[in-house]
Amino acid sequence: MAFLLKISGIILKTKNKIYTSSWLNSSEEKIIKDGGFKVSREMKLISFYKMSIIKGISLRVFQFLLGRFEFINKLVKKFLRGILITKQKSSGIRFFRTIKVVNEKIEMEDLILSSENINKVFCGVENSYIFIPSSRYFEIGDLNKYFHEIEVGSKKVIIRRVFDEEGNEEFDYKSD
């Protein structure tokens, strides 16, 4: 399980936005050759909508006064679903992952290309964002301290990781 956590997706931070590559899955565009495969995708923007106190109180008053009317109730529900349920949005940041098995080791290289400067990149952190952020949910990965945090400051970064049979990791990165 620890090995799967180490090969999870990438999280990156720009000025004020956070993006994720998410977990790789079988529907990805992949090229298989030379004893490995290459996957590419666009990173997705993670958005967190926070309701202010005034909006929350206003919504409660509105529900109390007009929420009992079915027509108005359905309109408000449809409107709030569009706002509160977050959806993955495109970013324009490209993510390429190459995985090869060489001499009983797994070699993994991630290339990230962005149109704006990347401030930080996180590797090996559990990457399971719940679409509606709430303090009621706890992920064991919240306690994970075995991840890599990289200060980048450029538009391109290459991250190289090699795992041996026991799951030990060699880590290296380069940014332009």
C-alpha cells in the first residue's frame, strides 16, 4: 500500500491555485513501448468554494420564508448544485508520466509543462480530493509525512523516481 501511495498523482501549486494530475486510470491515453508506457493528461484545477457567514444566514432565512414552496425549492436546489458541487476544470497544464521496469526496478519520470510559473510540487501525497470539502471526512493520508515537496519557480519540472524491490525510493528533480 505504501508503494501505491508513493506513485500516486502530482499536486502542484501556482500563485493562488492548486492543480492535480489525479490517479492514473485505465481510460488514460497511453503509449506502450520499450518495456514501459507513457501517459499524458491535462492537470485539473481543484476549487474549494467557501460560503461566507452572511450568505449562509441569508440562505437560511430564505429557506425559512420561501423554502416550503415546491417550485421555489426546486429552483434553489438546482442553483445551489451548480455552485456547491465542485467539478474538475481544465487548466492548460500538461502532465506526462513515463514508467519503465529496468533491472527489477521501477523507473518513473514525470514531466510537467505550465504556461505560468509553478511554485511548489508535491509527490507521494495521497491524492484523493473529496468533491465537497468538509471537516467530517478524515483520510489517513492526512497524516502522511512521507512525501516530497519541491520549490520550483519555473514553468517546467522533471521529477525522476526509482523504486527497488522493497519499495525504497531514489528521488531527483530538475527545473528550467
